[in-house]
Amino acid sequence: MTKRDISICVNGKWYELAVEPYETLLDVLRDRLGHTGTKSGCAKGECGACTVNIDGKAILSCLTLAVQVDGKEILTIEGLHKGAEPHPLQEAFVKQAAVQCGYCTPGMIMNAKALLNHNSNPSEKEVRKTLSSNLCRCTGYERPVKAILEAATIMRGKDER
């Protein structure tokens, strides 16, 4: 198969890459660009560990081919903070002790970021529905739900990042 040239913006930086037609976005992010905060879990789209935001929407990078995101803006967990200051979602996850082993955390946070991009005041039910696509074996979901609701409140009081 012939490689295809793509141009993607990851965390505000543009990259020109030649990718194989079968390469996933997850593989490109982790193996070629070094964004290892995006986790490889099931590689079947069932666990949510690989969730990133593309043009503000949550997507599973393990099921997305790199050629499909040509010209798109991608936000990973590494790009969420502003300088040395963590994003309110990251702060709230720490404050609420919503991080245990941390493997699912980046996917949960990126899923929550996409939710808050479109709904700055979600209900608990909406947050739970959003997190239903993220599997977690350590924390359960009570603390992440509290963290997301707390971050939403903080973000409504600040300029959106």
C-alpha cells in the first residue's frame, strides 16, 4: 500500500506526515509524535482510554484512521493545560481523588472536555452518560462525576480554555 501525506494539528502544532492507510490515529499520536498520554487499552473501541478531541468532539483514536483526520485539529491530554497551569478538569480530578491508577483518566478527561465544549452546565445524568464509554476498574465513577461537575462550575466562572 502507498503511504498518504496528511497534515494534522496536535495540541496547536501542525505536523506533516506520510502515513500508511491502515495506521490508526492512536498509533500516530503515541509512536510517531510521542503523545503517550493517550492510552492504548482494548484497541476495539470499548474502553475509552484512547479518547482525544477532534475539532472539539470526543473520538476513539484506536478506531480512527490517521488519514481520516487530515486537516483536523486534535487535542490530547498533553495539550489540555495552559503553560504550567493545569486545566480545571485536571485540577478537579486531583482534588476529588478521581485518579487511581490513572490509566483511564486521560480518556475520561478528554471525554468530559468534549461534553463541556458543548454543554457548560451538564446534569449529573449527562455526565454519567458521557462517562459510560470509559471503563474504569479502580475509582468507579462517583469521584470522576463529582470532578467533572466541579470543573464545569469553575469553568463557567472563567473564560473557556
